[in-house]
Amino acid sequence: MSHFRESPLPLFDDAAPVPASRPPKTTPKLPSYIRDHRKRLRERFLTGGADALPDYELLELVLFRAIPRQDVKPLARLLLDTFGDFNRTLSAPIPRLAEVSGVGDAVICELKLVEAAAHRLSRARVMQRPVVSSWDALLDYCHTAMAHKDIEQFRVLYLDRKNTLIADEAQARGTVDHVPVYPRDVVKRALELNASALILVHNHPSGDPTPSEADISMTQQIYRAAEALSVTLHDHLIIGKSREISFRAEGLL
């Protein structure tokens, strides 16, 4: 017959301390005035769209996700004071944004996400479509992509035989008042894409789209190089802050 010895230690020790349960983590609530303000802004935006909000309030909406726990109105106003308006704030270079007090990676990411979405949406409205029937959309795209840049950028829009936009390529980036352009490279790329026509586009960071003598000379060089290879130069657009100039409309082509 087996004998079991009683364990020297009790199965339950009433004297043992019970670990204190940790209180559930709570997320601090937004002050009511901030919470109500955000709610009102969202409702006004959903009801009336962007036109129902001034620039600083539209920028606040963008900043809500990046800074969820504080009033973002002062930062929105600081950004607008620094860069001028909503569009220029979105288009500002990352190093310049990072210099603004209160702007961190989360804010930069939100601003650049909205900028990228705007570019992609406006580009989708013109790619693979005849430029004649989508000319206004093409101008909108050029303004969205280039009007608020602080350095010059030169782009070429390549068209097929039906004047459908088949490629949009940035050829060069320059300084605040100059961008290097090589006519041979522009025409060579047209041949690679089997393009039949071109539209040149570049911006003037000063905001004034009036063509310079260098702009006119460069355009004539590309025109001659393209003509020699049976590629048509339809136009050269210079994009300013609020308007554009067409070389074709101005009689410069």
C-alpha cells in the first residue's frame, strides 16, 4: 500500500501578496473646445467642400491626423505666413518645411501625401487622352504640378499621331530663374517613345510667366531639331502662379 506524504507547502498561500492589477490605459480626451472645433470644420467641409473653408482652416483639416492631441490653428497660420498660401505650403520643399517650428515628420508626411494625391488625380485626367478635348484639364494639371515650385522645372508632354498624351516627363530642374535644357535629348526621347508631337512646359517661380529671351531661343532650337525629324512642336507653356502663357497664342511659334 502506497503512502503519500503531505506536501510541506500548501497548495494555496493566503499570505502571498496578490499582484495589483494595472489600471486600464486611458487616452486623454481632447478639450471640448478643440473637439467641437474639429467636428464643425469637418461638417462644413463635407457640406460645402473646400470652397466653404479659408486656407488656414483647410490646412487645419490636413493637420488633424498628424497632430491629433492639440490645437493646430497656430501651426496652420504659421505655415501660411511662412509660405504664402495653401498651395505653396503643400509644395514647399521638405527641408524648408522642417525648419518651421512645430513641423515634424508626421506633418511633412501629411502635407506631401495631399500634394501627391492632387498631382496624381490631375495627371490621371489628361494621360491617354487627346489634348484638344482636355486642354483645360491639361492646364490645370500643369498648374497643380508646377505653379508653386520654388525652382524652375522643365517638362515635355509627348503626343502620338492622334494628339493623345502618351508621356509626361520632367527633363530638368534648375535654379530660381534658369533650367538647363538640351534640345537633342528632348527630340531623342520623342523618337524613343515614337511620339509625333511635343508640348514643352516650364514654370517661372517668380510667378510672372512672361518668356525671357533665353526661353524664346531655347524654344526655337527645339522647334528646328524636332522639325528635322518630322516631330511637331505644338506649343510651349510657361506656368506662372495664377496664369500661363502659350507661345502659340502669343505668335512665338
